[in-house]
Amino acid sequence: MLQYFGKTECPNADLLFLEVNGGHYQEFLHTKSDFIYYVLEGEGTFYLDGKEISVKASDAILAPKNTKIYYLGTMKLLLCCAPAWEEEYEQHIRFIEQPHV
């Protein structure tokens, strides 16, 4: 069982389970936290500062702070943010057009 602990309980890092069905259609960056994604299941594509990276189950992606991030695919992800994520440090870059099916 996965339990979410945020900044209050653990200021040095947080952990979150994500199910992605299509993608995260908003490019963003975080000015304080590094993001570490671990692909538990599925496959997709991460875009880090515009660089395309194909991923599948058992791959890990490290996005240091100030890296522009978005991703597409159908995946189950484990995300660790260090230090723990805080909303005021996240910056929206742009919305990503959803592919037509």
C-alpha cells in the first residue's frame, strides 16, 4: 500500500503514485525540487527541455530543478520530489495539444 506524505510530514522529499492515461498536457518546471520518475508499468515519452526520451517499465527519469517537463503515454509512475513539492515553486510553461484519436 502506498501512502502519500507531503512537505509537512517529510520536508526533504515526497512520494506520489501517478496513473497516466494519455499524458500530462501541461509543460511546467519547478524551481526548487528535482523530480525522479520511475516507470512501474506501461510506456510513453518524456520531454525534458524539449528533448524526447522514450520510456518503458523499469526506466527511471531524473529531471533536475528548472527542467521543463511534460510526458505522453499510458503509464503507472512513482514520482519522488526532493525537496518535497511546493506549489509556489512550480511554473506553467504552456499547454500541450492532445493528440486526436
